[in-house]
Amino acid sequence: MLFPTIDFAIFFGVVFVGNWLLAPHPTSWKIFVLVASYVFYAWADWHDVALLAGSTGITYAGGRLIDAARSPTARRRWLAVTVAAEIALLAGFKYDGLLSLTADDALRRLGLHGTPLPLAAHVVVPIGVGVYTLMGLSYVVDVYRESLRTAPLLDVAVYSSFFPLLVAGPIVRGNQLLPQIARSAQRDQRHLDLTEAAFLVLGGLFKAVVVASYVSKAIVAPVLAAPSAHSAPEILLAAYGYSVLVYCEFSGLTDMAIGCALLLGVQLPRSFDAPYAARSLEEFWRRWNMTLVLWLRDYLDAPLGGDRSSRAASYRNIVVTTLLGGLWYGASWTFVAWGALIGIGRCVGHARRARRARAGRSPQRDGTTARWLERLVTFNLVSLAWLVFGARDVHGAVTLLTRLATTWGEPARLVRLPVVAAVVLALSVQLLPRHVGIRARELFVELGTVAKGVVLGVAMLVVTTLGPAGVAPLVTIRF
């Protein structure tokens, strides 16, 4: 079941009513939300329910065993066992195909006849497995660090399966969601921020259904499907278009998740902060999918030493975290290459800023021209990395980059004014001052009830009119 569907609208209507009717009864509310979340998850493929339940069981049992351990050694042992079990579950269902096919290719290059593991040909990555696995890992690590107390099984089950999170995140930690689960009886529907929820849901719908679908159909999908059949201008526009596509779809889905949770009285963290307005790859990394970046910082980079390490070790940590961040998005070497490109770029940026600091200059250049030039350079580097990310395989990525550099004299039939305008407008929104969005919300709040209904109705009409028929393919659905 996906957000931009009639099925989800009906489902959420039922959940919304049940949520507020049962809110004064904590146990009943938790059971209701848990059942609703499993129905939501099973709608896509009921076989995946066992995986979600298994991950929840590992998370709960691991937390209890760590908490009950009487010595530091035993705590570390149970943490290692739990983390290994979580990662094994994730690897078996998300990366089995990649590992098997890579091994098969290596054997063939050696002149041997490799055979992919039988499971590899049949595994379809379950929706949300990367999200709830990282949530489970953060829970057990926080219990080990004694920054989070263990929760009852029912609470952990709701935390692991809370349905708004299962499509594309955000990645929520135990100390962000578990207290809200425990305090369900304290919610009051009279205090709902309906304006913020409406902006998030409708804005997310517009980005994911209208903008992302149009750009994908008009330029991105044709170019990525046949890289050798397109010229450099088409590939460049596809790179910019893919930047728009992946942002609008991913941030749109997370905005809808946050908005739907808000309608249920649950606060979730935001995940995107105008990443294409960044002036460096480091700033882009911090603004893009912020809940994942913070997770990688706190649970991977920090244990490796973080900024406390030597310069060489710090660069190693940057590359490792971005490589694994890329691998989190999917089981393909193009995702790993994306992580490597971003990681190397971040290291170069760190070295440049350190050199300027040693020379007594500010980390970044001052002046309007310098700021816009840095944004332009950063966005183009990010777009080239997205082009690799979106390619079907490494060979396709090489073909795209090669033709981008060598085919500028060839026809560019897909480069049309409406497509260029859509890409430019979608990117320009991120450059607007923050107060513009705040003022738009204030204006909406000031409207009367009838006027608000008209605005919401027109917005839905625009989405349904300009959006595609049926459900468009989503590139981020298996993250």
C-alpha cells in the first residue's frame, strides 16, 4: 500500500478515527496501531510480515539481554550478537542478490562457471527493511549506552512497525518515538496542527506524484533505459532531472509520512533541508536525508573516532560512512559508487577548508558571487553523482558519463522547454528564503474554514489532474 493511492486514503481514514477513539486507552491503542501497521505492510506482500516480526523480536530480545547482563563483557557480547543478527537479516533479504551475482561474475572472469545462489534470483527487497533495521540497531545500541531504557514488547513492536515510517522513513530513534507511544493517552485532537499536516501531505503529494512523475517520464526514464541512444545535452538534462526526481519523490514520501503521523498526534523529525542550496558536498550531505546522516554519524562515525581521529583516519571515516550510506539505498554497485564519489568530494572539501583555515582565511569565500558559484559547482557535482546512482549498472554509468563528455554535437530531441522549465522551477524553490514558506503557512492559517477547504480542494484537483494515471513507479520505494 502506497501513500498516493485511494487504498491508502481509505485505510488512513479508518486508522485516523480508530486512533483518536482509542487514544485514552493505551493498551487498546497500541494493539490497534500495531495491527494497522501490519495490515499496511502486508498489503504490498504478506510474506514480508515475518521479516518485520523477526526484526522486532531480535530488537526486543537484544535490548532485554543487554539490559539484564551483569558485566560489561556480557553486555558487549549480547550487543555484538544482536547487531550481527540484525545485519544478517538485512543482508539476507537486501544484499543477497548483489553478493551472489558479484561472486558469479568474479568466477566467470577467472574462467570458472559460477552459479548464483538460488535465493538471489527470487529475492525482492522488502519495503522499508532498511528503515526498521536501522531503527532496531539504534534501539539496542542506545540501551547498551544506557541512554535509553528498555521498553515493553508491545511498545517495541509499535516502534518497529509504525506504518507511516515503513515506506521511506524518516529513521526515528527510540528516544524520539517510544515516549510518544507510552504517552498515547495524553494526546488531544484539539491540539493537532492541521495546517502543518495539510502542508506536508499536499506538498509531499505534489512533489512525489506530479513533479517526480513528470520529470521521470519526460527525460529521466528514457535516458537511463538506453544511455547509448542519447546525446550529451539529453544526458545532462537527465542528470538534473534525476536530481529533481530523487529529491521530490524521497522528500515527498517522507513529508507525507510526517504529515500523516502528525494527524495521529505523533511528531516525527524532518529529513530534508533544501539540499540543493548547499555550498559544498559536506553541507549537501548534512542537508540530505538528515535522519540517515545523523544515524551514520552517531552509530558509525562516532565509534570509529569521528573528528577526534587523525586527519587520515577522519578521511577514512568519511569515506566509510558515505560508502555505507550509499549501500543503504540499494543493493547495487552504482549506489556504492555514489557513496564513494560523495565521500571523496567531502574529503576534498575538508582539506580545502583546513588549508584556508591554516592560511588565516574563513572556511568559505565571502561575497554573493562566491556563494552562488559554490552552489552551482556543488549542484553539478551532486547531479553527476546522481547520474551514477540512477544508472542501471556500472556499465550504464560509464556509458552515460562517456557520452556526456563526447556527444555534444548530436541531436537532443528530449530537451524541450516544458521539461527544462519543470526542472528549473523545482530547483528554484529550494533557493527561496525560509520566511517565504513560513509566511505561506501563516496566510493559510488566517483563512476562514470555507476558504481553507477551497484551497485544499484546488490543491487536490491540481494533484489528481497533473499526476499520472494509476501509481507511478517509485525509485525510492525499496530503500
